[in-house]
Amino acid sequence: MRIPILKLEDCLLISIQWELDDQTALQFQEDLLHKIHETSARGVVIDITSIDFIDSFIAKVLGDVINMSRLMGAKVVITGIQPAVAITLIELGIRLDDVLTALDLEKGLEKLKLELGD
């Protein structure tokens, strides 16, 4: 199953609505990078509100997606991080330095627009 990636102006919006398996996470990584390249998106908001649990592989893929997106010139905001996910990311040593976060998708989009100067 593929994760939908929506375009809104010069940003991409992603709302992950189910727990990710390894294959879906890798497909998402590839799809997002292609979409950034294809649309010249300047920003990405990834909403993970529906994810209650994250394992080490998915955490690594999420960190990689953020870093790869930034390498391609897109600013990234992660929204909806659940307490258990935050704890797991820290315990696994996944560093999200300089990553913008917000409580929900709406606030994340506002934060991204401010960051982009729009």
C-alpha cells in the first residue's frame, strides 16, 4: 500500500494513516524523493499522528527521509509525534537535530510557511 503524497502550492503534505511495515516505509522514501524532484517542492510536512509505535528500522527510514529531503532542498516539518514514538526515537539514538516539529498538520503547515518566508 502506498502513502498518498499531496501537493499544495510548493509544499508536499503526507499524512501516514497506519503503522508502517518495512516495505511500505522504503516505498514511501522513494516516492517522496521522486515527488520532491518532480515538483521542485520547497517544503514537506509529514504527519505521523496515527503512528503509535515505531521500531528501529522505521525510525531509521524516517530519519533518512528527513535528511534526504533536506539534501534535495526541501525543509521538513514532522507533526503529531506521539509520546511513545518520541521516547523510542531518543532511545534508539535517532537524532532529529534542526527538524521542525508541530503538534498537528495545520500548525505544521503554518510553521513551514513561516520557515519558507511565505
